[in-house]
Amino acid sequence: MAGSSDAPIFSCDNLSLDLGGREVLRNIGFQLRAGEVLGIIGPNGAGKTSLLEILSGRYQPKTGRVTYKGRDITPLKLFERARLGIGRTYQTPIVCEDLSVGETFKAARQAYKPYLTRFDAEYGANLVHFTAPYEKANAQLKTFERRKLLMANLLMRRPNVLLMDEPAAGLINAEIDEIDQILRMLSKEMNVAVLIVEHRIELLASIADRVIVMDAGEVIAAGELADVIRSPAVRAAYFEAH
């Protein structure tokens, strides 16, 4: 079940995007409510990551708008959206290998005002069960630890919206189960609105309230996962494409 409010906290309408003279997104729209998990699936090249780039503010759309808490934020840049409470994760968990865990937390705490304390960093770490010592070098962290470190840095700022690009990539089953638990906690207990691009259907089946299926830059189906995966168009575009 989605959050208690019927009003969407985050939405987009009629988004389109051209890259290199080629149309990669066409007429994309959705609404996301607090406490809701919206999954996005589709074959490689469907435009999923390009959509996240627009939603997070890295790309500007050719047409359409992005709205947050009723405000048109389409002109805002990535860092401006982040400061409003819109967090973003990436497929590859890249961390600065020249820094330690503690130095990374300090940089995130002091990235912009209001500056946060070490207790805020510990709060973010506890949310994702990140236990690496502060003196440990980032270069020594494994993939899942890097994902947790980056998520902890986001969550210490208490975002209202979390945009996630394949958070289960490169993880083993036990780690995916832990990601599942973290996302459930964020959405259902902390009322964070989560949009997740993910190829692992089993993860979305567990946590997503709704899914959108994309192919060739367009939405071809939307609704509950169990319903959309039975669609002939979805099977042809997604499952048979694999």
C-alpha cells in the first residue's frame, strides 16, 4: 500500500529526450506518492537510465516537466534537486578510493549547509547496516559495502524521494535480500518515495507497489507486476528480448 496521502510527492509528465540526434524518450509520465515503491523494467536500451538522468536533473528534457511537492523543478540542476530532498544512486557504486570511510562521511556531512554531525552519519550508516570502521580505506570496500556507504551518505540527509538505478547489480542473493529489507524500511516505515530501475523481477515482486514497463523509449504497460508481466506486449519486448 502506498503512503497515507493521495497527492503525489514526485511526478513527471510528457517527458521526451533526444540524444545525438536520436529520440530516446517519448511521452513519459507517472506519479509517485510518499511511501510508495515504483519499479521500472524493460530491456537494455529502453531508456530507463536516461529517464533517471532527467528526473535527477543531469539531463534537461526536450519536452515535459518534473514536479516535486507540487513545484515544477524541471529547470533545477542535479545538486539543487538533491538539496530539496531528492536522492539518486547509480548502477556502479563509485567511491573515492583515496579517502577512508570516515573522510567520505565527513565530506558528505559538509557538502552543503546545514552541516551535519558525526551522529547524523551514524544514523545513515545504521539505516543500511553499514559497519565498516571509519579508518578503513574505501579502496578495500567490497561492492555491497560501497553501495551501503553511498546510501548512508544520502540517507543521513533524510531525503523524501530516492531514485535508484539497479541497486541489486553485482550482489549475491543474501545481499539482495538485505537490499529488499532496507527498501521496505525506507518506504513503509520512513515514508520515503522510491523509484527503482531493476532487472531482477524477484526483487520488484517483493517490494514494488506498481511497475512501469518501458521499451524503445516509451511506456508500454503500467500497473501491478503480476498483471503487466502477463501482457503479450511486455513479454515480446522484455522477456523474449532476453
